[in-house]
Amino acid sequence: MNRLTTSGAGYDLARFPEDPRDPFRAWDAADEYLLRHLEGIDGAEPVDLSGSVAVVGDRWGALSTVLAGHRPVQITDSYLAQRATAANLARNGLAADAVRLLSARDTPPDRIDVLLVRVPKSLALLEDQLHRLAPAVHAGTVVIGTGMVKEIHTSTLKLIERIIGPTRTSLAVKKARLIHCTPDPALARTPSPWPHRYDLPEDVGAVAGRTVVNHAGIFCAERLDIGTRFFLKHLPVRSGPDRVVDLGCGNGVLGLAAALANPEAAVTFIDESYQAVASAEATFRDNAGADADARFVVGDNLAGTAPGSVDLILNNPPFHSHQATTDATARNMFHGARAALRQGGELWVVGNRHLGYHTQLRRTFGNCTTVAGDPKFVVLRAVKR
């Protein structure tokens, strides 16, 4: 936990789940720059926050917590960001309802007077969010984006200009920059192109040739990533009433493959991204039928799964948290998997060879077997003894 100091107060803030080993703060220079600008520091005029305020893409709730007195709406695709916001509000003695938490799948407000956008890593997610928010923006709306210089590209500005209106950028401060946008209600906007669909290749087992649904912002929404493709060729062959979890499911291809290969399996799809779980559900229903046995959960890892209740977990862990490379997510997934699995239950993982997941799996499970490998990827199997 670290303390963010503004001109008016200080705030104790942490990411979620809070981990004393985590070296990263719950905010960065881009968040600080935006907050200073809103307060009128460094010569800028203070921004009138008396109207309806929407904060989009607030990564760990720092912006929403500081602005809680203005009762903003927070819009995010991340369940963990929502949990972080709730925890940070409580940590600083602020009311739980001071910030209205909406997901990227929820209906946005009808009117927005101040729109604050933390530029996401995914340009597709920004495109989808702006299309959804544009009807609520009017000529007088103050629109300000923020991000680190490396996150703001010409394509970012062109996208905002195409959907909302003309932009100009600030000078860089601590490698962060602001984007000021003047809304143009007369813009002729095309409908959002999301979700996208693509057909899977013919050499990936049970899901060969199937069409997958991809909402904006999910990993590899335009094509099957090579790690998952490799994993699909080496999935376990099982039968019977297995309880299977596709952990960090993305568009749900792994869980769909397990369900199609073993119709008796009951599959749960879990991800912390609302867009990912929506993609997984659409993919599954389109291919397995409306009555097939499956659950779709937006949540923190396996936190809501009963201990000892799962037979098989399939996992392609992410190793980035926004712009930072970290093994914290994989480590949490492996520990959660061990608790959720029954005795003899198995965790199957695919990962880049250089990440060394076998070491962490041996620490967590006491065993790890390499099922398959190529120069880039390995498929690993750990059994709960």
C-alpha cells in the first residue's frame, strides 16, 4: 500500500488483491497528472465537476477514490479494478456508494458532463467504449484522456477524433500526457464493429473449424493466439462427468474444446474481464447449444469455487498487468487451482518456455510434468496429491 497525496488530502491506495510482494503502486504519473489538472494546479483552470462525472478504465480505483466526493460513475472491464476501488474507498473511510461501479457490459449513463478516460492498452476496447459512451456526450462535455506517453499513439488520437471529436495533447510530464477532446455532436458515427468473429483452424482438435465470438479488449480478439493453438493440440483426453474449469478463459476456446470432447463434462468459464466472459458465453452457446452444462463467472481467480470440487483446470495465464510484466497472476492462479482441485485433480497449463512455470508449479503442487513442448511453448501438468 502507498499514499497518494493531492492538494486537498492524502489517500492510502493498493491494488487488488493486495500483495505485500507486489512492487507496483495503484496509480502512476498519468493518474497524478490528470488529478492535478482537474484541481487547476500548474496554471490550468480547475475543471467544474458539479455535473455527472464518468471515469473510464480506472485501473485500480485511484481516480475514482480521489474523486469520490463528486460521486462519479466508474466504467471498467476489470472485476479486479472494481474490487480495488471498493477496497480503496473503505480504506480511506469513504462511503461504498460514493462511486457507482459499472462494467464495460453495463448500460452507460444517459448524460455525461465530464468524461475522464484512462487510455487502455487495447485500442479495440477504447473503440468499443467510446462508441457506447458517445450518445451520452454533449457539446459541453469536458473530455480528458490520460496515459503514459508510450500508451498514447497517433492511432489513439485518430480513434477519439473519429468517434467523439477533435483532440489536442498536453506537454509530457513525468512521461505522462493528457488528451483534451472537444466533442462534436454532428459527427457521423458508424456503429461499433464489435464483437468480431473468426473461424478456428482445422488442426486444433475438437474445436476445429468452429467460429468464436470476441468482444473488444480480450486477448487475441482478431485471431487464435499461438500458445492456445499449441495447447489445443495437447489437451487431456477424458470422459465421464468431469467438473472442468477454463481459468482465465478469454473467448472460452479451451473450455469449449473440453466440452465438445467430453459431452458429460460440466465446464465453468472464469475470467476477471467482463468482455472475456461475455465472449466465452457467446462462443459456447453458438457451438455447444443453449442447454449444454456450463457456468460463466466474472471473478477473482477461483475465489468463489468450493475447495476440492474440481477435476480438471485448463489455464493459459497472462503475464502482463497493464504495461508491467509479472508472474503474480499466474502464481495466484496456481495456488487457487490447488485449493479448488480434488485429490488427484489436475491443472494443465500452457506458457512461454522462458517463464519457467514448472518451478512455481513444483513449489505449489510438489510435482510437475512436461506434456509437450516446442522451442517457444510448454504444456505442463500438475496433480494434487
